[in-house]
Amino acid sequence: MTSAVCLTSVKSPKPERRYVSIPIATLDPSSCYKLDLYEQHGSEDQYRLFRGRDFPLTADDLEKLRARGVKRLYIRTGEQQAYQSYLRDNLSNFIENESLPATQRFQILNQVTQDCLQETFERGDVSETVEASRDMGRHTVNLMSRADLVAHDVFSMIKHDFHTFTHSANVCSYSVLLAKGIGIVAPEQLEEIATGALLHDVGKIGIPYELLTKPDALSDEERELIQSHPTVGFARLCRREKLTWGQLMMVYQHHERMDGKGYPVGVKGDEIHPWGQLCAIVDVFDALTSDRPYHRGQHITEVLAYLERESGRGLDSGMVKCWTSIMSRNC
């Protein structure tokens, strides 16, 4: 087993943003009254007040915005935490609201999941990340079990970018799809898989952002830091209660290969836990279909062809066949 590497976070200064965008699909007129809402006006850095907290948003306001093709409003950066709290507080209501289209509820859930992961990753709080992942994993399974969501809906609505927290949210949704595809139906198992998927890159907490997004070739030292994240993640989680062995193996083994040429250990075949094998497939799928600093996201057909070439070598052949069927049929 490779030894864990101590990682420290180094962040370069970023230009301060005065406003951040929020999807209007996440706004409930009955409960978002504590926010000042702005609309972009003229150039990209100009905004005007649309509805102040003293003049609550109405359902009619939302209809008029949609009629004009407006999909996002803006809040001041200082109110971002209040917005995230509002989303979390009302998430169950959104998910259980059958009058909202399943795709809209999924968008809300995906937004909340990304925000939660970003917040906890940036603070470096592993305990909070575990709790947030457990909550978001439960909500993901709840929605994907009760709503008529197919692979096309999931693929078309998620963000395809390189951020660690976005990637983890994507892997969570894909993991639930694949788990159901191979016959896992027990809600508690699906929730464990969803949570494990959200935690699979927890070892990247503390790796410099500039290194994770570096467009050039990595040095040997940089590659060692990156490839330490399964070991670091496992070390951070292995003594925590209520995490199963399967979840820990999703963290520790999602870069192992069936032929023994993966990392961090180089185990092969049945030595890789089935949930680690599952996570490996959707991890690669999301990485290759997403835009990253060092490559543009590939078309889904190209990625599925790659997975088929890796079937039986790097990736479990039965799960690859199932995933290819799911995505080919619906996307």
C-alpha cells in the first residue's frame, strides 16, 4: 500500500465576484422572501434589483420571467450562504412536489448537492462532508426512485465541467443509475452507494486547485500527489462510524483496474470490491464526457466505445455492458 502524502491547500487570489447566479427553478415564492433578487442588465457586470426582500417574489413573477426566457436571477455574493441554507431547508419539499417536473426537481437537487460539496470541500471539513454526502445521497435515491427520470434526463441536466464537487455529484447520479441497472433495488443499499460516490474523491480535499486543473503534463511529484487521493481519502474515512466497507472501497479502489495496472495498490479482478468496480466505470465516463483544462469533453458515443475497449481489461465487462446499454438506449 502506498503511504499517504500530507497535502496542504495553496490558493491563488481570484477576482472577487459581487453577484452569483441562481436558477429560477430553485425559487419558491412562499419561502425565498429573505433574499434580494437581481436581474442582469446591459453588460455582464451590470445588475438591477428585480425583487427586494420587502417585496416578495410571486408565482406570477416567475411565469413572466419564463415567458421572457429568463432562467437565472442573481444574488449578492454575501447572501450565498443564506441561499444555500434556504435550498437545504426546502429540499425535501422540492423533491416531493409532484407538481414540479421530475427534471426540474433533479436540477434543484443537483444544484444543492454541488453547493454543499463545494462548501465543505473548500472548508476542508471531512466530518461535514460525510454528513452532507449522506443527506444528498438519500435525497438522490429518493428522487431517482420516485420520479420518471431516465439516463437522458440525468446526462442532459448535469454540469459537464472539471470541478471536483461537480464531478462527485455527477458520479453519484450515474452510480445510482448503474446500481439499479445491475439489479440493486434495496433503498438502503442505493443510498450507501450514492453516499460512497459523493465521497469517492474526498482525498482531494487539500490538493491545490491549480494542480487539479493544470492543463500541462504533470511532473512525477505532482502525479504522485494526485494519485495519493484514494489512499488519503480511505485514511480519512476508515475509522468513521456508519460507513460500510463497500463505501470505503469506492473511495479506495475507484482507480484500480481489473488487469492489476491501476492504483493505489494494483489489485485486480475479484480483489476489487463490486462497488469499487461500479464507481470506476462511472468515474471514467464522467471524466471523459466533461470539459477539463487539458481536454474537451468527448461525445458520448466515443466514450462508450472506449469503455467497451477497456471491458475485461481495466473495467468489469458485465458492468460495462450494462452501462453501455443504459446510456445507448436513452442518450
